[in-house]
Amino acid sequence: MAEQLGTEGVYGSPLRELADVAPGARRFSPLTPGAEALEDLADASLTRIVVAAPPGAVEHRYVLAQALRVLAPGGELIALAPKDKSGSRLRKTLESLGCSVEETARRHHRICQVRRPQACDGLAEAIAEGGPRIAPNLGLWSQPGVFSWDRLDPGSAQLLATLPDFVGRGADLGCGVGVLARAVLKSPNVTSLALVDIDRRAIAAARRNIDDPRASFAQADLREPAPLLTDLNFVIMNPPFHDAGAEDRRLGQTFIRRAAAMLKKGGTCRLVANIGMPYEAILAECFKTVTPLGQRQGYKLFEARK
Ligand SMILES: C[S@@+](CC[C@H](N)C(=O)[O-])C[C@H]1O[C@@H](n2cnc3c(N)ncnc32)[C@H](O)[C@@H]1O
């Protein structure tokens, strides 16, 4: 018998005290491994959805347009965001998509409630604008909302400028759309490269950007302690230091721990970090030798050997 899927959904992680989410609601998020993709849902599939609206302008409009697309006419959309992170433009965005909006404010959030009209305005355009596409500055597949989606991150540029010729089995942790991995795979001595990122959109873009049988792709949360990979010769990474929009220095430290756990004895980890990031102590704790490779333009680079 076909599984009966629910008709209530929740996108992202809205503050529970600000919006009721049904216990059986289907979970949608590009940033939670295992969550469904809103993009994959047929039109008019849901009767209610609660959306934690993302901050970036194009992604914000895209997610709200997707939420309206998957709602049946008359269905309820509750959208919320902190006032200073796109909450202040929620109402305007929803009105521009053809909705009548009731808005309230609580705990520094704006909360908008709408009933999906029979016909919305501009959904297809908003969805096309926020969907996967080639970012001209990168010349690569990307998507608004992905890390540094339309330009090379200056820290990654520093790492690229000092890449050694890697050898053997490796991983690119927090791979984004695959900028570093593409450079690593230029070495014929690399036998395999695992690209790992928490962002499903980044992994989907990386798959399109890298056509190489040595590459494998995984959407995974590297905060999970279960070993994803073992016995690697090398790891490359530009570790994140933001979680859900807030600075979290422990995230980069966790990446360093995971890299060390994945490497074989003698394996190396190359990483770049903003100069202010406190990574030296954790590098010294996890690796046998740590070689600083210099500081440039606000970034510091390391090679750590296990
Ligand atoms: C600083 S960006 C680097 C991206 C890419 N390597 C580049 O150079 O453009 C860090 C990446 O880590 C990913 N990330 C953040 N938290 C993560 C987590 N808990 N597990 C896995 N990846 C994560 C982000 O989605 C982002 O793509």
C-alpha cells in the first residue's frame, strides 16, 4: 500500500514558541540531511506550511514562492523571520506574490499569516531566479543561499593559491559547490576525493560541476561523530564558522577533529581560516605537527600532519 504522506509541512527550524507545527509535519530543509526538498513536492500538495524564511533576498523570495506553490488554494502559510534578518521584508515579499497578509511581531520576529489565493503572482519568476544556475563569476553551477554562491570566497582563493599536488585518497570537508575539489582533482595522483557538505544544494551543484569518476558526494552534518571516512591521505577545507546565521567558532574546531579522525597516520590536512579563528590549540591537540603556511589578506593557512 502506498505510504500516506502528511499535508502539513515545516521549512527550516522556526522557533517553536512562535508558530505551531503539527507533530507529524513533513520536514523540508536544504540544510538538514534526511529532510525533504520543497522543490520535489508537486503543486498544491500541502494544506499548511510553517516557513522559517531565510535571510538572503533572492533565497527568501524563492522559498516563499516554493511554499505557495506547494500549498493548495486556501491553505495556510505561516512565515516568520527575525526582524533584522529578512523579517522586515516578509510582508512586502508575500504581498508581491499576490497574498493578503496578517502580520504580528513577537520576540524580535515578524510573523506573517496568509491563505494561499487561488492565483498567485510571479511564482515562476521567483522560483527561476532562486533556483540552480551557472554563477557567471564562478563559471560554475550554484544557487542563491549556498555559501558564497556567486563569487570565489577570499579564504578559498588563498588556499587555491598554495595547493600542493595531493596524492592518494582525500576529502574536501564543507565542499560547497566544489571550487577546491576541482583544483585538487587536477592532480593525476589523487585516486579518490570525497566531497562532503551539509547543504543539499551545494552537493547538487558540486555534482554538476565535477564530472570525474574519482569524486564522490555526500550531504552530511560533520558535527555528527560517526566516522564518515577513514584512512585518508589528505583533507582540504575552508571550515565554516557560522551556524544558522550566528558565529560559532566550535564548528571549525569540530571540522578539525573530524579531519584528524579521517586521516591515516602521516596524512595531512590543509586548511584556511580567518586570522581571528582560535584553531591553533585544537590543531596541536589533534595532529603530530602543525606548520603555519603564512598569513595573507586576513587569512591564515596551515598544514597539519597526523
Ligand atoms: C567556508 S564554506 C567553504 C565552501 C567551499 N569549500 C569553498 O571553498 O567555497 C564552508 C562550507 O561548510 C558547509 N558546512 C557548514 N556546516 C556544516 C556541517 N555541520 N557539516 C558539513 N558541512 C557544513 C557550508 O555549507 C559551506 O559550504
